[in-house]
Amino acid sequence: MTTSTSFSTPATILPLENGDKLTRAEFERRYEAMPNLKKAELIEGIVYIASALRITQHGEPHADIIGWLSFYKAFTPNLQLGDNCTVRLDLDNEPQPDALLRIEVGGQSTISQDGYVEGAPELIVEIAASSASYDLHQKLNVYCRHEVQEYLVWRVLDGEFDWLRLNAGEYIKLEPNTDRVICSQIFPGLWLDKDALLTGNLAKVLEVLQQGLASPAHQDFVQQLGKE
């Protein structure tokens, strides 16, 4: 009499593909199995994978934004700056924004035991190609619903920069003041010379930011954060 023996084989982990509809748990499982993949997001249960990024359309604008936010963080306590960090918002949404700025203690997001941001950071920045990007459609709706307080989108091909502020459940666009400077309403002293940014004058961007850092509003904010 012969007997047959069956052997179980490990389940194959399928790669992430653009347009996959997945749970967050399955999205994370597949993403972790693809260490060479640099950026993938789950937005409303759908997978979005970034294509190759050009330096002029993404790399340099991204670096300028990180430099601007890093300078602000250096003089403002109790803040955490993230570059392409995964954010767990809910079971259908796990974006990976180009930049985020969050209040570490007393803010509206937390850090999970496995090191992920959970909940909405106070400020998120995305580098988008144009107004047709999902950054200004699907992702905007998700960020609004989860109450990201300020959402900044640099539309590189359009030559525009949108600074959106959450107000009564919807985003309104903040306009530059008479000095052509946009001032954050969540992070006092975070000032941006929009024209200088769009023309690549990073020295002017940082000069205006220094003025914001020297403002009484920023100094009051620093004292407030120090008490958290």
C-alpha cells in the first residue's frame, strides 16, 4: 500500500500594481515585500505607485520644500518633519506625502509602536505635476476628511503653488499678503515668498522665513510648544 504525502508551500506575496484594490493590511504586506519600491500609496482603497521622478519636475522642488521646512523646524521645538513618510489615516487610506510637519506632543497625530505616523499631521506638502494630479482630487478629499489643517501643493508644470487651509470642513486657498508672502495659520512664523519659490530664489525664500521666525507670533508659539 502506498501513501501520498502533500506538502504545503508558502503563500506567494503578489507585487503591488497600480490600480489594485486592497485592504490596508494587504497593502502593507505587499509593500514590505518590495524593498526596492520607493513610493506607493493607498488612497480610498486603490493603490497608486509613483513613476520615475525627474529632477526638474520633482527632485529639486521637493528638496527646496524640505530645506524650507527644515529651517523652520530648527528654530521651533516640539515639531517633527517627515520626508516621504507613510501616514496611516484609516483602513482605506495610507498616503506617503512628499513632506509633513507635525506637532510631536499635543498634536493631532501619533507615532505607532512600529514607527508609522497615525492620524493626520497638521501640515502636508505634495509636489504635483499639474492640477490634473490625484493630489488635487482623490488625495485632497482624503486629507480634508481627516482634517489635515494645511495642505500645500506645488503644481510644477502649472507654475503654481496652492496653500490650502481647512475651514469649516473644507479647504480655502490662502492668498499672499501685500508683501506677496503667505503666512501659515497653524505654524506661526512659517512664511513663504511664493514668487521667490516659484522662480528658484531659495535665498529669498529663506530670508523671508527668517523674518517670520523673528516675529512675535513665532516667539509666542515657541513658548506655547515648550509648555506641551
